[in-house]
Amino acid sequence: MDLQTTEENLAVSRSSSSDAKFDMIIGAIEDVVMEEEFQMLQHNFLERYFHEFIDTEENKFIYTDIHREYINLVEKYLSERLVSKVPQFSMSEFMHQMIARKNELEGEIFELLLTFSDFLTFKEMILDYKAVSVSLLFS
């Protein structure tokens, strides 16, 4: 085996190991998100603030404060639960990996995770919740 083949095998091995860890963390996140406690935490937050948001290009200053509170509450909760499930878990390291893979990821879990780092995704989540809540009121 030549040096180039050895280096390629090591790169694939590291990549596979990294992918496996990433996939394991995603599985743990899916478990946490399905828990009733997480569902209530997010539901209560959305209920408290959805009325503040309107569907326009302009963003109010209060949106920033609400987003910051969401991060402090929901991301912190998720991070604490993941630390108990995944040894040596680091939310900041995981978020960097996720952002690097942003274009290849899709699904509700990834959208949820993007609400921590991407304000527009957060705003869209709140507006979607608001639309459903309002439509339920009138049905």
C-alpha cells in the first residue's frame, strides 16, 4: 500500500467516524425533542410570544430579545439533555458541524436546530406557529 492510499483511507476513516458521531447526536436530539417536557417547553414559549410577530420584511427590536430568550431557554435545555445522553457532547462544536453541513441537511430536526443560529428560520417557525394557532381559533 502506498502513502497516498494510506492517507486516503485515514481521511475516509476520520470522515466516517465524524459522520457516525454526528448521526448519533442527531438520534439523541430526536429522542429529546419527542419528550413531553421538551414539547411543553417549546409550546409554552411559542404561545407566550407568537402574538409579537407579524409577517413583514421589517423586524422589530423585540424580536432580537425574544430570539435570545429562546436560545437561552431551548438550546440550553437541549444541550443539558444531550450532555446526559452523549459523552463529551459540546453544543458549540455540534452547531459548527451542522452549519458546515447546512446545504446537505433537511428535515424538522435540522430546521429546529437552525432556529438557534439563524434568526430568519426562528422567525419563520414563530410565524408558522402563529398561522396554525390563528386558523385553529377560527375553525
